Amino acid sequence: MTNVSIVQSGAASVQAGIQQAERAASDIAQLNSNDDARADTATTSLAESAVDLLVAENQVKAGAAVVRSGDEILGTIIDTLA
């Protein structure tokens, strides 16, 4: 796997995490607009969406770490070749 692929993989992970966070946030916003929904169902959905937000946060952090590592590897390669 080349360094560019590592960075692309990290960026894709960040992008997927952001999309998951957007979906979870949208689900939470829709819970507030559904006044006729049962309280138990709304609480469960809120908990699931909150967990999804935390998972998305970790996915973005992991993807960013991969991008940082790829950047460091590229810097080391450039320094070695220079």
C-alpha cells in the first residue's frame, strides 16, 4: 500500500464518520419533531442515535490519525531521499 493510499483511506474514514454523524444528528432532530411518538421508543432512538454520534466521532478521530501517520511517513521518505 502506498502512502497516498494510506492518506486516501484515512480521508475516506473521516468522510464516512462525518456522514454517520450527520445521519445520527438528523435522527435526533426528527425525534423532537415527532410529538405523537411513544416516549419509550423515542428514548431508545435517542440513545441509539447518541451512540451512533460517539461511534462517528471515534471513526473521524481514527481516520485523522491515519492521515497524520501517512503524512509522517511521507515526510520521513522525503527526508531520507533528500
